[in-house]
Amino acid sequence: MTARYGSLQQRLLLGFVGVGLVSAVVASAATITGFLVVANQHPIGANRVGRRLTGWLPSTPSTQEVVLALTGIGLLLMALAVTTALSIAQRVLRPVGDLAHAADRMATGDLSVRLVPEGNDEIAGVARSFNAMADNLDRSVSTLQQLESTARRFAADVSHELRTPLAAMTAVTDVLSAHTPGMSAEAARATHLVVSEIGHLDRLVSDLIEISRFDAGTARLDAELADVHAAITSSLEIRGWRGEAVQVEAQPGLTAHLDLRRFDVVVANLVGNAVKYGRPPVLVAARREGGDLVVEVTDHGPGIAQPALPHLFERFYKADAARARSDGSGLGLAIALENARLHGGDLRAGNRPGGGAVFRLTLPGEPEPDELR
């Protein structure tokens, strides 16, 4: 609409000028018509008026002088009409412009913006409504932020409080596990179930504590120059993921500044997901692309459902409802993404054209020493 008809200011200006010019033309036409009617009906009176007008002039003007005078008066009237139109348009459009500017600031997240209503017209009413909306939105956002902060603090406090009893329970289950050969079949099954559930709870609490550090902004990067192939191989060997099922391909001599503990967490989560929900062989490929370190984990399974892709890195999200209760905490991929971002990189997921899922970890090139602190 704006490209076809011009801006609102242009339309108002053209409208005011057009109304002014039409009014001037109509008034002039009415005056001339009236004079002609008077001259036709009362020629003596018309001549008398003409003689008086001529008497006021210092000399009898020529036709050219009359034309120039009328042209100057016309231009003066047009300039006056344009100036008046600009002034009126400015007064009308300034509150509208302020409203548009305030709306743009609010759209960028500035909830402190407010308008100053002028007068009692419709635009002033819109300004007051805008201020009321901004107040309500500000209060709602503040309330949500407080609730989110309270929830995060609660999760962090509960997680830390569970560490001590979990440590005691783990010690007890270790003792029970050592004596399962002498137990009855039913007691052994119960013991294995308790050990499994306590292990699951321990992983969940550990992940909650880790995610709470990211939320609190206390997670720190302890990076060092490391061999990428060695770091990946070490992470896989600790968990027994080597051989034909999991293969590693890395460029020779590839190094990067990594926090080895956090990089291990990322690799373990990505490969663990590929092993559990994909099909072998799982390939971990590391290479340098444009100065960045790229680590891709691919498998040959069914891939990731398209509706699940946008939510895959959300906390506690399960791509498959059938595995809503699993050995994982539901925070693994979320923690992997946070660790990638802490390195200054990113983590994305997708599907291979030939089938299977692919996770792509991208870490920036070697940073300056100041960036590692």
C-alpha cells in the first residue's frame, strides 16, 4: 500500500494542498462569475467599480503586468497552501510517528517505552491504550522472570541437597551388588532394579546441577590446546564404543582449544544417542572447515522425525513418546548444546540424504589467549 500510494504524510499533504487549490479556484471562479453577472445586468455599476479599482492604482496596468501580478499572487497562494498543509500534516503525523517508533522499540524487547498523550482525540486515546498495554506486558514479563528464577533456584537447591543421600545410597548399592551371587533370584532382581534406578537418579541429579550452572552463568571454560583425534578416541574408549560399531575419522594433526571435560560430554551424548537410537556403523568425523573445527556424528538408523527436529535440544524433550521413561535424564542434548555454546560454537541436528541422523558440532577457530579466560 505504501509503495503504491505513497506515505501517509505525502497523502495528507496532497490532500490539504488539493483542497486549498480547489477552494481557491472555486472562489476565484465564483468572484469572476459574479462580476460578469453584475456587468451584464448593471453595466453602469460595473464600470463604476472598475473606475474605483483603477483609481487606487498609481497608473493604468498593462495586460502583461496584470498577468504577472496574478501569477505572483497564485504562486504565493500555492506556497501558503503547501506551508499550511505541511504544518497540519506534521501536527497530525507526529503522534502517529511516535507511536510507530515506540512499537518498534517494544518489538525489540524494550518494555520501558511509554508515550505522552496530547489532547483528548483518538490518537491520544491510542497512546493511553499503548501505555496500559506496555504496563501489563511489563508486569507479566517480570512475573514470568521471577517464576523462572524461582524454579531454577529450586531445581538447583534440590539437586544439591540430593547429592549427600545419593552418595550414601550408591555406597549401599555397591555393597548389595557385591553380594548378589549369594541372593535368591527374586532378591537379586530387586537389587539390580534398585541399583539401576539409583544410577538413573544420580545421572539426573548430576545433569540438573550442570544445567543449573549454565542458567546461573557460573559455568566456566578451561580450554587447552588438544589433539582432536585423541580426545574423541579417549571419550569413546572409556565407554567401550570402539570397533566396527563406532568409527573415527579425523584429519592428521588436527588440534583445537578445547575444554576436554566438556568436549567429552558433547561427544559422549552425541555418540550415545547414535548408538541407542540409530544403527551401526556410527561415524565420528572431525575436520577443519574455513578455520572452524567441525565434528559430525552420523549413523545409519531411521533418522529423526521432522516434527522432532525443532525441539531436539529442549530440556526433557523425548523425540519418541515410547521412550519417555529411559536411562537418560532428558537433558543430555541440552547440556551438549550449552557446552558447544560455551566454546563459542554451535550444535545442530538433521538427517542424512541416504538415511540416518547427523549431529554437527561447530567450534570456532583457535581463539586469542584472552578469550580462553
